[in-house]
Amino acid sequence: MRSGGYGVSLYLAVRAIRRGNRGTLALTILVIALVVVLINFLTMIIGGVVEVYDRQMIDFQYGHLTIEPREKELYIDDSDDLVDRLKRVPGVTGVSSRVSAGATITNTGNGKFQSKSLAAFDPDDEKTVTRYHQMILEGEFLSEGDTDQILIGSLLAGSDDEAEDKLPSLGGVRVGDLLEVAYGNGVVKTYRVKGIFETYGLLIDSAAFVTREEMDAVMQTDGKATEILVKGSDIGNAGQLKITCMQFGVQERIKTWSEKGKGVLGDAIESFNLLNSIMTVVSLIVASVVVFIVTFINIVNRRKQIGILKAIGIQRRIIVGNYLFQVMFLCTCGAAVGVLMLFCIALGLGAHPIRFPMGFVSPTLDLSRVAVSIACLYLVSLVSGYIPARYVAKEEILSAMRG
């Protein structure tokens, strides 16, 4: 279409919009705006869930890096020497050596028990890597020298009413209660519950911890570790930090937090993305149908005017362009209102997060995905507006003028 044709089409489109029904116009823009919201809302929620899950993995389970024993070995030997080396690696802000052992934990008050992997750490080192000490629900965090104290998660502690428990628990443990721990080597010890933590992570809040001093005395694991957690200065530099540790002579297996956690989260995200794809297709179909109907009704109501335009020599492409400009106007206004609604939703739910099983989720707005969704919306809308406009533009002059 030549520049003159664009001008005429634009003039006709502006004239039609100004003289059109304002209520119908506003309703159409609102529908398109809601389509933009529907396409992106689930993506925002998924982004928020992923962000919370990633943060939990880093803050409580894996740090930025997890160093594991070499192939076919149960422990990292000379772990103290390795910890000292890791603390000297540039970019490392914290290192915590852990050792785990299978144990059966029994609530001496009601006899309920759970078989768990009991982990041990140095409390001061652990504070430099994880945030358990900041998530104490009752009582206190472990301290250096605690040999008869245990720290447990809220889900392992459980409730007096089993119906309220999300996972099998010890049936309502409180700070100060006594727990009997039977280790795999036959040693049985009684511990006082010093603290109960709550992170909202299902696996995390069912864990239990004692100090390294206590575990080493019972299991003879002095100088050994089943894993070493490493904290870096930036979440985005985990891959580079892994390479740096290898360059400093770390020969044990090193995995980043994303490598450790992608298997668990991957399946859930795939399911979310499938649902999101279905929702996107349905929303785009709704948008295309709305644009088609609005354009078709406009054309039907203006068939005589179209016939007159053709009779005075207005070309078909100008008539078609007129309706495409109207469609672009509707999409532009609808997209603008939709993006504004998304920002309002993000701000509102950011101030009042949604409670999910893994914690409080605030939606994350991905502007690149919003731009892609708007581009798809323009595409389907232009196609939906072009079909009826092209059909009527090809109609004979006399037939159109008869209405």
C-alpha cells in the first residue's frame, strides 16, 4: 500500500473509531486486556514459585555449591583441610562441612518415631552458608559445644492431631521435649529439643540436626564429611565459582545448586508450562474470536458506506487497511491496559504474597514474555480482522450498497 493509501486508511479508521459506539469499544479493549493478563498470569506465578524454590535450595539445602565424596566413596576424608582450602577461594563467603547418618528418632512422650537421615554441622560455619538460624519458630539455634541438644523442623515436630500433619511426624514435639535417637551403629542417646525451625519447605522442615561434635563422638566421623556446602557472593556466579574451586585443586565432585535441584523442579515446571501453553492458546483463540466478531459487526453495519467508498474509487486495499488500523488500535489499547493490570497485580501480590505449600510466592513479571504474548496477540488479531474485511472489500458495489 502506497503512503497515500496508508493516510486514507488511517483517516477512515480514526473517523470510524470516533463515531463508533463507545461502550462496545471499551468492552472490546477490556476483553483484549484480560486476554493479555490471562496469557501472562500463570507465567508470573510459575516464575514466583521457581524463585522461592531456588532460594530455598540455596538457603537451606545446597548453598551455591555442594561438594560430594568421590565416586564409590562414602565420605570426604580430611574434610577439615578441604574446608580451610575452600575458605581461601576467591568469591567464597561461607563453607559448612556436614556429616549425615541414618537414625530412628522417637518421641519419648508418645512413642511415635520416624526413621530419618540425621545431619550434623558446625553451628558457626552453618550460619555463613544457610539461614536455619534465622528461621527458628520456637527455642534457639544450636551452639558450639551442644552435645545433648537437637534441632528439628516443624513438620517433623508435627501436631498433636495427626490430621493436621502434612507429613508423618513425631506427634506434637515442643521445645524442651526429649527425643530418643537410635543410630545405625547401635548407639542410643536421648536429646533435648533446643529449637524448632520452619522454612515452609516440605523436605527441609522434616529434617533434624545435631552438632558435629556430637556426631563425631557417636559415629567416629571426626575429619570426615558426607557433603560440604559452599556459599558464594552472587547466585549468578555459581558456575564460575565451581570452576574456580576446581582450579584450586578440589578433586571431589562439585555440583551447583541448579544441578542438584533441577531434577525435582523440572517435572513440576514442565507440567506448569504445559498448562500455561494450553491457557495461552485458549486466550489467543478468545481474542481472535472477539476481534473477528467486532470487525464483522462493524463491516455489516457499514456495508452501504463501503459500497459508496468503492463507487467513488476507493481501492480495496484502502478499505481493508482501514479495518486493520482499527484492529491495531484495539490491540494497542488493550495491550496497554493489560500490561497496566499486570503491574498492578504484581505490586498487589508482592505486598500480599500467595501462600503456597513451599512458602509465600510473589509473582515475577517477565517483560520479554509479555512482549512475545502481545506480538502473538497482534498477529492473531490482524488475521481475524483481515478475513471479514477482505471478504466484504471483494463484494460487488451494488450488492454492498443494498446492504
